[in-house]
Amino acid sequence: MLRIGFFLAVLFACFSCTKTTTTTCSNSLNPNSCLDNSITIDTSKINRKVLIIGVDGFRSNAMQEEITPFLFQLSHSPNVFFNSCHHIEDYTISGPNWSSILTGVHWCKHQVLDNSFTDNQLQEFPHFFRYIENADTSISTVSIVNWTPINEYLAFSIADHAPTESITDEMVYQQSVDLLQNQIPISPDILFLHFDNPDAAGHGHGFSPEVAEYSNTLTQTDLYIEQLFSIIESKRANGEDWLVFIISDHGGDGTGHSDGQDNPHISNTVFFAQHPNLQFKPNQLSSQVDLTPSVLDFMGINSQEFNCKTDGSSIFQ
């Protein structure tokens, strides 16, 4: 009962929030002012590994014990950063949000304003894989996605492995298992996954925990995540140092999520980070641009170019 009461209190606070805007974001930054491309590396951290699990269309109040039992329990773990008020971009659709998640800058810099990726500035504000590859080309970067624009526009030209063929969530899961357990076709150090079924079910039937088609996809995704965590725990037991993130691009209401910055069902989603012994900032109200600086911080990569361009901050103390 205490856990349920705490969770409901968090959701009440979350859904009482007023609109959050990217008021600190300005596209007036001249990329020529970020010409220092020096990188320093903490050699005690550079061999660490990261799994990022993206779940498209995951609205906060759908994370319930009956729907996502593993994630519900994970949210109460003492070694987890969890935010159910995780705020998204002013453009409340996939393209702008996945771009902000993976570049560490807001929409007004990367200029992905819709799902067409037209006239973007991703060359100037690239996927965080670029900073990792610049630091150490031996680090294997991999992106496996259901929604192919993530790889087509963000990861393909940078990652060591980022297929652009359309695949199902089940295939995303199976390929991730092959990568993690069997190193097929590569042994990943940084692995990004994207599951899309919750978003598809929301568009088809409704974004609500009361809608069986939507909640059932989250239950299946929760099972995928639990099984991936089991693999990561085995790797940790064998001496590998893994950090796991779970993040979404937006929630949803009715069968849509466009123009939803004022709607808490759309603008608030979930963000997890889990590591067995690192300390997280206790009161950070995270947003999409915080994932990338957190990954680079964990890996011990300090890029002056990224520091100049980013809008985010690391969640680590």
C-alpha cells in the first residue's frame, strides 16, 4: 500500500505540472563558436557499456503494477533514477523528440520539427554516437529500431551497425538478444533499441491504460525489458559495467499526440536510469536532452564541442 500511495503521489504531482517549454533553447548559437573539438577521456570509465531502451508512446500513468509489473517494481529500486514527469519537446511527435534524445539539443537547434526530418541541422548537432566514435573508434555503437527514420536520419552514417530495414518489436527484441548474448553480428558496447508497438496501438485504439490494446503492448514491452535486464545482470556478474536507460518520446491522449505540450497525458512520460552502485542527482526533473550528456558522462568522455552545443545535463552526481 505504501508503494502504491507513493506512486499515486508522484503521478498527482506530475499531472499537476504546468506547461514546460524550451525557453532556454535558442537557435542563435553559431556552430562556428564551438570549434574546439578537443576530447578528454577518463580511462577508468571508457570501457563501460550502455543499453538504451526506447519505448514509443509510453504515457506516465500507464506504468502501473498490473500493466508493467517489472518497470513498476524497478521504479522503487534504490539504485534507479526514475522520473514520471519526464518532459518532452514542444513538438510532441516522434521526430523532434527522438532527435533531442539522441543529440542532446532541443528542436530549435537540430531543427527536426516533424517526422519528415526536412531541412534538419543534424550535421551540426549529430547523434551522440559521433562523440563516442570521435573519442574511441574501437567502441561498438549499435542502433536497432522499429521506426526506421531514427536510423535513416540519425544513426546510419555514424553507427557501427544501424540497419534501416523495417522490423517488428519482436524482431527488435530478438536481434538485441543475438547482439548481447551471441555478438551477432557485432558485440555492442553502446546499444540503442526502439520499440514502437505502444505508439501503434495508441494510434489505432487509444492511448490509455484503460484501453486493452494499448496496455497489452506495454505489458509485452515490459516483458522484453525484464528479459533484457536479466541478460545485463548476467553480464554484470561476469565483470562488465553496464548502465541501462529506459526512455520514451511522448505519451498520448485519445488516438493522437500532436500539439500536446499542455496535455499532461502527452507531455509527461517516463525516464529510467539504472546502475547498481552509482549515485544520481536526487531532484533533477529530466527532459529529452539529458540522456546524451548522461551517457557521455558515464563513459568518461568530455567533448568540448558537445559541451558547447548541448542543452542538457548529466543525471549523475
